[in-house]
Amino acid sequence: MTLSEFKNDLMIMSLFMLIGFFLRERVKIFQKLFFPTSLIGGLILLILGQQCLNIIEVPESYSSLPGILIDIILAAMVFGVSIGKERVKGYLEYSFITMTAYGLQMGVGVLLGFLLKNIWTGLPEGWGVMGVFAFHGGHGTAAAAGTQFETLGIDGALSIGAVLSTFGLIIAMTGGMILVNIGIRKGWGSYVKEPGKQPEYIYHGKLPEEKRSPIGRTVVSSISINHLALQFAWLLLSVLIGKNLFKFLGTYIELFKSMPSVLHGIVGGVIVWFVLVKLKLDYLADIKALKQIAGFMLEIVVFSAMATLNLKLVGTYIVPLLIYTLVLSLVSILVILFLSKLFFKEEWFEKCCMAVGAATGNTSTGLALVRAVDPDTKSEAGDTHGMYSTIMSWKDVFVGLAPMWIAANAVTGTYIVAGVGLGIAVVSAVLAYIFRETK
């Protein structure tokens, strides 16, 4: 492929991204379910492409974009991580309750997937682990894990991840709003007696001036270097360092040769951020801008994954995918509800709604559920989840490790992933109990 051809592919992507955006602005169901523009645009191109109407040819380059971009995206996630001891203590309870659900999704999910594969034998090996990445991470994380599976020779995981992520969003909003209505009627909420209505700008339309925020702040003079160029350089440097570190270690330890490339960005990012902090140069890394760059690339990853979705695979295995989604979602919601009511002393229902939304859809759906029971944002649910995301950011290593374990040996890898997941669930539940008792 030439650069000119790739430019044409990007122009097609931009066109359908805009079509998806304007369609989302008009169609209420897309707004209410918090479907991202990239998902809608990719779906439209998929329908018009070779697998359906055959009106437009979906560029071949789209299938390789997730694998190329995901390393950079994950590198951005570790920049800015700073955890103070005093601040952590107050948020550990929520973090461990949410990680209990995470561990169960991983352990129960991979075992359920293993059982369903015995009935629907054509399902990809280890596909059951995709649930934790799709429900707990969303389309982007699912695309990252699916890409790793396909890089390691297991096809179909990327398509399954995209479908499960979409199912998760639907469950998060429909199941979540059912939970909200039940909770309010039972008097579980701390601030309202009936579900609050979301402001229109949450769903579509122009964002009010007072709600707009900068996407970054310049840190050096533009005469020296463009701000985004500097931030992009930190991300690419992180991937470069991680890639060469694993290459070097691989010459001495065979295991590092088979490590997934997503770890390059994570490990390299940790090293670069650590060095910048120690040298007191961390001001050169604009965290907001770094996250925006990663978010931009994530839109491309989600769009590409949706546009190249394997419809034959999805159509063939829609029944096990639905069974899997319903079982895992029900387990997650019930566990979070039970532990939240048992352990939280204050704002337990608001925090429960945040955790349920984030563990079945994404952070946005969690915040949407919280707004329904806390329209004036009086609770600490959103801040608590933000701290959880920082404290438990280490869990993203499983995006690379789980596919690697399963690709090495499907049966053994499944048991390893199940053991790790259930272990995380048990330990997290115990720690949630301990911190509940000592606070």
C-alpha cells in the first residue's frame, strides 16, 4: 500500500465518522445507549461494504490499524499515574468491590466460554476472556485484546469483542436503569426520591460554554516545538523503549520473545514517565493532551474493528454470545449490588450505580446512571471511580497476558486465566471486607 492509498482510506473513514456523528445527533436510541460515533460510523460502512450490500469496498488497511495503534494508546494510559497513600485509603473499598466483579468476569467468563465452545465448536479458543475486556473496558480495550489474539493466530476474537462491547452498552443502560428505578423506589438513594432526568447536552447537541474544557495546555513555546508533536513524541518514545527492551530481554530469556506487543507501550510508558518525574521534567508531559491523542486513536481502532466485523462469525454464534452476555452481566450486577450494600456506609447506591455501569458498559454509562440518582453531582461516586481507575491501572496488563497464555495452550491457558480471575475476585472481596472493618 502506498501513502496515497492510505490517505484515501483515511478520507473514507473521516466521511463515515461524520455520517455516524450526524446520525447519532438525530437518532435518540443511539444517544440513550451512549453508542459512540466511531461504532455507528463503522457499522454503516460494514453494512455498505462487501459483507452486506457490496456498495462500497471496505479498505483492507482497516483490519491492521488496531494492532498498529493500540500500543500507542496503552502507552498513554500510564502517564500521570500518581498515587498518594492518604488519598488511596479512602478509595480502596470501592476499588476492591469493583475488582471483585472484574475477577469474576475474567474467571467465570473464560470458563463459561470454554463450556459453550463444547457446544458451538467453531468459536475461537479462549474467546470467553473477551467479556472482561468488553464489559469492563469497552470497545477500545476489547479491540486491544482481540487484536492480540489475532496476532497470535486466533481469529475471530476481534469481532466477538466488538459485539460483546455493544451488548454491554445495551445491558448497562437498560439493566442499569431498571436497577436505578428499583433502588429509588426502595429508598436506597441518598439524594433523590425519583430518577433524575439527564440534561440534553449529555446526549447530543452543543455543549454549554460552562461545560467545555480545554483538551490540553501548552508546556513550551511553539517556536521550539508544536505542543501535540511533543506529546506524540513521548508516546512513540515509550513504544520504542518498550519494544527494544523486550527485544533485548528476548535474547536472554525466551519468554520475552512471545510477549504481546501491547506490553511495549505499557512498560515503555512506565519507564518514560518514571524518568520524567525523577528528573523533574514531568511538566513536559501534558496529561490531558496525551489522553486526547490516545482517545483520537481509540476512535480509529473502534471504527476499524466495527467496519471489519466478521458477520459470518457473529451470525453463526449469536446464541452463545447472548447467553454469555446475560450470564456475565447478571453475575456482575448482583455481586456489585450485594457487596456495595454490605460494605459501603455512605452513598452506597450511588457508588453501586457507578460500578455497575462501568463494569458492564464503560465509564460514561456509569456516570449516566449516577446522574440519574444524583443529578446535582453531590456524591463522590465519580471521583471514587476515577481514583479506582488509577489504583487498578495495572490490570490492563491482562490485555496482553491473557491472549498469550491461551495461545500457548488453549486448555492450560484457560485454566490459568480462570485461576487468576477467580483469585483476583476472592482476594479483592476479602480486602474489601478488611477495609470496610478498619475505616
